[in-house]
Amino acid sequence: MNQLTHKIQHKIYTQVEDFLGQAQNWKKEEKTIVFTNGCFDILHRGHLDYLEQISKLGDRLVIGVNSDSSVKRLKGEDRPINTELDRSYVLASLAYVDAVVVFSEDTPINVINSILPDVLAKGGDYKIKDIVGAEEVTANGGKVLTTPIVYHDSTSSILEKIKRI
């Protein structure tokens, strides 16, 4: 394994319990932890723009990624296209991503409650009141923010385009 591959894999946590020590270290260092989540099945420009925007909201960007079984329950039997480890690897290879945590539940509430990020972020298509973990983060003194959607790509629309070819 080359040095870059090792550095990328070091950012991936297949269980939240494995990530807690790192999160606690960042908190001791007074680093602001930003958290978001999603399936990120086929990474596209909309994802990249969004992730870059929210990475600027703090010192460390942590992404919760739905496991394969979770994506299948949420999106249907033909999803995910890419495995959880492949999706995590692609996300972890981004310079502005500090950690990727895979979760198997349908929502990231257990991850959020475990790390209690300083900032919980989602895209502008969400209302703050509907964001999973918003109450818990604000009760802990954190912020919940949405960012404008600049590129209206989606994995579903990309898959539809592919089907038409």
C-alpha cells in the first residue's frame, strides 16, 4: 500500500466507536467539527460544491455515509451503485474531508449523538426543523446550517440520464 492510499484509508471509520477517540482529540485541540451525511452514491459536482462550502464552516469536516444496507432500504433494491467502502474512499480522498464514518441505520442520529459536532450542515433543500440531529446539536450549543444549492445534480437524475442512453 502506498503512502497516499494509507493516508486516505486512515480517514475511513466503518463504525462510529472507532472514530470517537479522534473526535475527542479534535475537541481537546478546540477544533470545530462540521458534520454532514448522505449516501454519496455517485459523487457529482453538486456534492463537491456542497462539501467544499461546508468544509469552510469549521476546522474538521466529518461525513457520515450510509452503509450499503441503509442505502438499499432508503433508495431501493438497485442501489447503491458503489459500495460503502468505495464511496467512503472517494470522499476520504478529498483534501477538505477529514473523516468518513459509515453508519448502518437509516439516519445518522447515533453518529451525531456520539460525536456532538459543533456544526451540523445539510443542503438548502432541507429545512432546519427537518434535519436529523438538529435538536441534539443545538441543545449541546452547536449550530445547524443549510447551504445554498448551486448545482442541481443528483445521483437519481444521473442514473435516469444513463438509462436513456
